[in-house]
Amino acid sequence: MKVQWEKQENHQGVLTVEVDEEKVKSALDAAFYKVRKQINVPGFRKGKVPRQLFEARFGVEALYQDALDILLPESYAQAVEEAGIEPVDRPDIDVEQIEKGKPLIYKATVTVKPEVELGEYKDLEIPERDFSVKDEDIDQELETMRNRYAELETVEGEAQKHDHVLIDFEGFIDGEPFEGGKSENYNLELGSGQFISGFEDQLIGVKAGEEKDVVVTFPEDYQQEKLAGKEATFKVKVHEIKRKNLPELDDEFAKDVSEFDTLQELKDDIKRKLQERKEEEEKQYKRDTVVEKAAENASVDIPQVMVEQEIDRMLQNFEQQLRMQGMNLDTYKQMMGQEEEALREQFKEQAEKRVKTSLVLEAIAKKENVEVSDEDLEEEIKRFAEMLNRDVEDVRKDLSDQGMDSLKEDIIIRKTIELLVSNSQNAA
């Protein structure tokens, strides 16, 4: 097989591939045996038509597409390896010659992975940040627990911040109702920030049975473009006001909400868990910092197709999150008044950053010869099995070659980030 690679602009290039006539003959033979099983020719049993008669009646050209289906995948993969390139999208194939007794010649236009010009990635400074556990952190956790176990009680009088109000509301812009601006028996905690700025504040002081006009202005960057920057009047009716009855912080509270007999034991446990959480936060902070700085210091011209592929993945993940909330992407777009192009544009900057970061880490891994040992892979499979709560051997059997490659890539990236952290220094 002959392979020629011609580099072009914008990270594209053309592979010219020539597959020898013997392989073409084998592919045409295989194509014939496949096709003749599916055709009926008078005078012959199904699948028994002779090759000579088939070609006389249908022409050898009838076998070309099936032969290409056999030849192209294998020859293209081999050509890519011989040319030493890394395509990032599907090739655009142009068959120049396929003929019985002659070589197959085709051109494959592809976009390839760009070269990364690495900047400084060692001795990166990590600004110091305090990750110690303070008394107020413990108090905040206790307060969260108090609120979690609080009981709501109906109250008379005026609504206060953090009260729950049961309301009906309908919004109007220029006297006309708008989509998504109406609800009945809505439970709203005042001060929770569920509604746009100013809405909840205007309900502080209302009483059950009261009706009130709440006037607000939607932010200029509001997700529903039709409402952005516009003033709206919400007609609100208050049905009920409930207030949290918070439990006392004492030993009885500790017994009710935990396995501990005293409040001090509960506080000690909270502190221990917070310290573990803070330690992990510190590690993640260091990882994020060095990765971000290494990416900022590098230069790479990213092909648009890679950005679009990343946006596709982000949209798929976003749609999965919506499904978990009982919504699909079409419903979300309708509710937000957005077309998919606008949504893709929102993801673009983050997608570009993700692609660049991935390319930079990959380039560092190659330069530093970061490799995966058998022990690394075994530990990753064990970790994966624990995460899935499955037997290690079952997970190993289920992992395809592609799955193993993906695990190895994850390990390489993780080891590369560890290398960056270990070579970094804390900024004074």
C-alpha cells in the first residue's frame, strides 16, 4: 500500500492512498459472495449464480460499493498510522479509481490535531489560600442541620425574611400576561433568591389574605431574551405564611439527628468531616490552578471542528441533566425562548477552554514521557469497580479495548496533573 500525506491550511490535509490490486481482488471476491446470497436469478438457486453470469448481467460495478466498505476502513486506519497523523474528525473520501485488475486509489481529506507550543509549566506559583476549619464553619453546618430538621408552623401577622409564603401570582408586561409568568399555590421562601431581584423583598411585611402588586425589572442578561430588561408587574395573592420553628442546639438535638449522645461529640464529628472536605478542596484547588496556568502559558490554534465536537458533548450532558429533572432540551429551549444556536454560543467559550486544556495536558504528557504501568491500570480498575460497587473481575471482563484505552488516557491525564502540582511552588 502506498500512502502520501499533503499538509494544507487550517489543520487540514489530504491522504492519498493506493491499495494494491490483489487486495482489491480479494475485496471484490468477498463482495460477490455476500451479494449473491441476496439475489435471485432465473435458472439458479438463490446464492448459486456464477460470478461470470453475475458480472455479465449486473456488471462488476455492482460490487464496488461493498468492496469499498471492506477496503476503506482498514486501509484508512493503516494510512493514518503510516503518515503519523492524528485525525480529529471523519475523513471526506474521494475515490479516484476502483476497477477490476487495478489498484484502488482514493484521497481522504481530514482535519488533524494541532501542534501545541508549550509555555512554562514547571515551577508554577500557587497562591496561598486558607483551607483551615474555623469555628464559624462548624456553626454554619450546625445551622444547616437545624434548618433541615425545623418544623414549619402557620403564623399570623406580617411575613418576615426566611418565612415560607404560599402564593398565587401572574406577571404582566405592558398590561399583557407572558408565558411562564403564572403559578398557583407556589411555596416561596423569602430571601431564598428563587425569584428575580426585588420580588421577594417586596413580600416582606405582607399578611395572609393580602393581595399585592410586585413591580420588578428583568435583568438585561436574563435567559429569556423576550423578557430581558423589561419591567413587569406581578399580581400576587398571599394564602398562608409559615415560619420555621428551629430546634435548640443541645444534647437532645445531637441524639435526634446523629449517632452521638452529646452536642460536643457532634461538633467534633462535624469538624473531622470538614477537615477531610477542606483537604480535598485544597488538593483540587492546586490541581485546577496549575492546569489553568499551564494552559494559559501555552499557545495552540484550535480547529473549529474540535470546538463543535466539545459543544456537542456538553449539550448531551446538559440534556441528560434536564432529563433527570423531568425535562427535555426542546422544552427547555421553548421555556427560555432560545434557539439551539444561541445555546451552542453560550457553551462556546467553555468548550474552547476545555479543548485547549486537554491538548496542553496531552502535550505535556508526551514531553514528560508520562506512561501507564500495569499497576496503575490495575488500581484504576479497582477504583472503578468500587465506584460501581461491582466485582473487579466482572468490570475487567466488561471493559472493551476502547474502554481500556479510555482508562489509560484518564490515568495519564491524572499523572500529568500530579506532575504539575509536584513541580509547583506556593506563592508567598
